Amino acid sequence: MDQPADTQVLTGEIVEGGIECPLFQASDGHLFALEGLTHAAAPVGTRLKAEMEPLFVSICQQGDAMRVVKVLEQGAP
């Protein structure tokens, strides 16, 4: 399946600390605030593999942000 050039597939886990948006720790250790998911849909401890695109301006107001384009896999906390 092809994906747009500006998106990437990331795997990781939702961690504590997200204020406006869930905070995602990628498997490489990098932290991203996620637009496109709510705290209710992705509580702390949720494992996630998703297609995401970087955001330069975000409602998350916290560090680097990514917009979730498509959830590929989601595991319960």
C-alpha cells in the first residue's frame, strides 16, 4: 500500500504527560503530541502503529506534533 511522501508509519505507546493531545513515544524514543486521537480513544499505555504526518502548527501546544492519518494497529493498555 502506497502512502503520501510526507507521511510515515510509526510504532510506539501513549505515555503520560499529554496535555491537550495524547503524548506518543515512538519506538526510537522520540516524543510526539498526536492530533487526530483523543485521550479517551488512546489512553496512557495504548500501543499504537499508525500512519502519521508531521505538523508545523498544532492545537497540541506541546513539542513536536504529528497528525494521525490512519491507525494501522492498536493494542489495549
